[in-house]
Amino acid sequence: MKRFSVVVMTLALVFAAVGLTGCPKQPRLAVSVKNMHFGVVEGTIPGTQVYETERTFEVWNSGAPDTTLVFTVSADQPWIEVTPTMAQSTGKDDKVTVNVTINRDYDETAKAPSYATGSILVQAGFASATISVTTAPNYYTEIFPSGTDLDKVLLAFTPSGGPSYYLLDTESITDFPTDPTGGLLLNFAAYGDPVKAGLFGDATVPFYGANYDTLYISSRGWISFGAPGNTPTSLGAHFKVPQISALNVDATDPGSMVSYLQEPDRLVITYENAPTDGAPGFPNDFQVEMFFDGRIQVSYLNVDPAMSGVIGLSSGLGKNNLPPTDFLESDLNTAPLKAAAE
């Protein structure tokens, strides 16, 4: 009986201490990427391209201050090498860079095929993060279940002729690259939704190797080529036809503006004050520039912090309401920084 009383008293003291002091401070694992696509990149000699073999990502402690996160990094394939394999972070300002190298000339008995996929595991106690590593084409499409990292970001796609067709670079922005003033305001109630828009003169917009002199502009934040597109409620809908799924908005809302502006070298579609589809209240501002030499720029000036949806480019290669068989989600905002086109 005395032993039981001691145990009860001890538990009571423990619960009382927790109630007074709260849970102990804990570190928290954070990584900078979801997936890593190793593709074709610009070589050191202008005009040349090489197969990418090295990339990096960051790991840090996003938890309580004055705590230390100790973690390990490992790969599940022999053609993926990571360094360091163990490190620690004391806070958000103490980010550890992890180097990832893939061996494209691995021994024939365990050679990575032309399109190979493996994974990297970052482990910190009971917490972990898995990062997919692939040499498959990058379809430049990301799924955002709740919130994006694209606010004040410009995505610049340049045709490369490689397996992914485009190279992607990013830039931080504080304004639209092209002033939309003077553009034709689209009236979806009068013109239909999507609006079928033609280009003036001999201009065409190249997109995944095809040239288009007309395109379809939706109030829902997407632009398609060759046929009316789809609101990207799923990957299958996004990949059904060639299209740019820029942002999940409803530009039919009063106060929204969508403008169409053709410049000598580009076509510019700008969405202003367009609320998030299904959750009005935040005015999203973004711009899509389609250059007549094949480049594409998508600029996100103001994005709803709770924005969700499928965002990116679609080559139209999906089948049976499914994405391409070798699709692996992109991480759009992890590309190198470079200047936007003038």
C-alpha cells in the first residue's frame, strides 16, 4: 500500500510540474526541398548544355530557440551520394547545406537507367523527411495542398531542347515585369469563359514545340493552347491539354481585372485583384508573359497565403485523367536565381 501511495504521489508531482512549466522546448526538422530533378543545365561555355550531376538542399532547426537538432542524411541508391551524412543545427539561422551528387556512369550491374528515381532520408529522432531524387523529365508542376512559396517570385522558363524541354530559373520581384496599362480588359460575361483570343499579325506563341496563334484565357487562372483547358482540380485535369495553370482564382468576382496585351516580342496576360477560387477575400495579382521566341515568365506579385491547387506547365501528355507515367512533382521555387527578361 505504501509503494502504491508513493507512485501516485510521484505521478501527481510530475503532472503538476508539466502543468506549471508546459512541455519542454523541442527542436523541429525543416528541409528546403520536396524533390530534386537532375536534368540538363546550361554549361560553362555559352550555348552549351550538360547533364546535371550536383545539387544542394538545406536542413535546419525550425523549432524552439536554444535547442539543437541533430540529424542524419542517407540515400537508398548507390548512385546517389550525400555529404555530410550527419550534422546539427541550432536554429533557423544555422542552415546546413547538404550536397547531393549522382553518378550517371555507375557500374553496369547496378547502373541507374536513363530515367532513374531514388530517395534521400533526413532523420532527426522520430522526425524524418524523404526527398525524391530523379533523372526523369521535370514537368514543372507542383501540388500545393495549403499555402505556396511563390509570393513575390518570378518563374522564368527557357526552351532548352532537353528531356524537360525547358530550363527554369527564378527571381524575387516587387512589381510586374511588364506594365499591364493599355491592355484589353477581358469581359468573361460578354466574351465567354474561357475567352478565345487571337494574336495580331504573324505572331505565334511557342509552347512545348508547337506554335499557336490563338489561346484560351480562363477566369480561373489558367491559359490553354489548341483547345479549351481545365481548371486544375487534379493532376489529370491539369495534364489533359497543353496549358499554363498559374493560380487557382475566380476573376469573375467584381473588382477583378484580367488584361490582354500584345507587345512586339511577347503576349502578356495579367490578373489583378483576383480572389482565391472558393475562398474570396484575398486579392491575388499575377502575370503570365509568353515570348514569341519561346520563353515563358510567370510572376506572382501577391498570393493568398492559404492558396492551394496544382500550379505549373502542362505539355498535355496526360492520359485517362492521369499525369504522365514518369511524372514526379516539381519544386518550382528551388531553381537558381537569375534576372528576368527585359
